[in-house]
Amino acid sequence: MSQSPETRYHAGLEAERAVARAYLRKGYRFGAHRFRGSAGEIDLIMQENDRTIFIEVKKSKTHAQAAEALSDAQIGRIQCAALEYIGQTEGRLDGDMRFDVALVDAAGRVEILENALVA
């Protein structure tokens, strides 16, 4: 039986919170949650020193299934939205940035794939 849209929405929010906590425990600073640009949405944005990290969170039964849910079109939208965010917040597009994918399984375990999306 599939989950209702409301259940999926709240499960997604909780997955994003779990990922944010994982980054905060590592000493990252919070940048933004669900930034919406004209090209699309970025789930989480964190800061590490002068680096901006754009994070796509994927939740599924397993980490492998979560990873499979990321499409090439979605990657392109994330990258365009990231450039829009940098332009709006830092006023320059030459800063250090990284694109991570955070996978969350049914048990709530988080696996972070650093620099998974090459800009």
C-alpha cells in the first residue's frame, strides 16, 4: 500500500531534518532549507568555512533505491538553482561550492555522498 501525499511530505521533511542534523554535528553552518529558485528547489544548503554545500535529500526504503530516484533533469535544475542562490546571497558566482546527495533509508539512517553532483 502506498503512502498518502501528506505522509510522503512529512517523511521528506523529517529526512531533511535528519540530514541537516548530520551536517550540523560535523560543524557545518545552516544556510537555507528548501530554497526555491526559478529553475527548481534545493532541499538544504549548508556552509563550511567559505564553501557552500547544496544538498539533495532522497528518501526510500534503501539507500540504493533513494539514489536511483535522482534524475539527470533534476540534477540540472539543482545546479541552476544553486547558481541563482549564489548570485542572490553572495553576489558572485566564483565561490567554492559542492553538490552532495544525502540518502535516507526507511530506518532513518543517513548516508552522505559528498561532491556527488559535479557542476
